[in-house]
Amino acid sequence: MILADGGIRSGVDAFKMIALGADGVLVGRPVVIGAFGGFEEGVTMVLDKMKQELYQAMILTGAKDLESINNEKVIIS
């Protein structure tokens, strides 16, 4: 199992890591910021926003589910 950690700030970042081969991503700093600013509600808000960003990236790239996200969905320069 490959977990990506570090630099994940949005759902699009999570999408990129999954496309590049990660089985999952670890989200630290955004959750801490949400907890500091809004406690449980802040964490929920941050995670919901990231989830929506991931769904939007999936829609825009034609990925119907997490398994269909692959490296063909991102441009590596």
C-alpha cells in the first residue's frame, strides 16, 4: 500500500497523488488549521471542501470512480 503524505492541500492535490499511484493520501495541515479555527465544525468543513474538489476533478477528467483515476488523467511536465 502506498500512502502519499506532504503537500496535500486540496482535493485536486489528492487526485494527482492517486493518479500518480498512491492508494491513499494523508492530510495533516489543512485539518489542523480547520480544527484550530473551528474545532469539529472546522475540520468537517475542510474535509467536505476537499471531497468536493476531488469530485470536481473526477468529473472534469471523466473518472467515474477512484479506481479509474490513473496517470493518463494528469499532465506531467
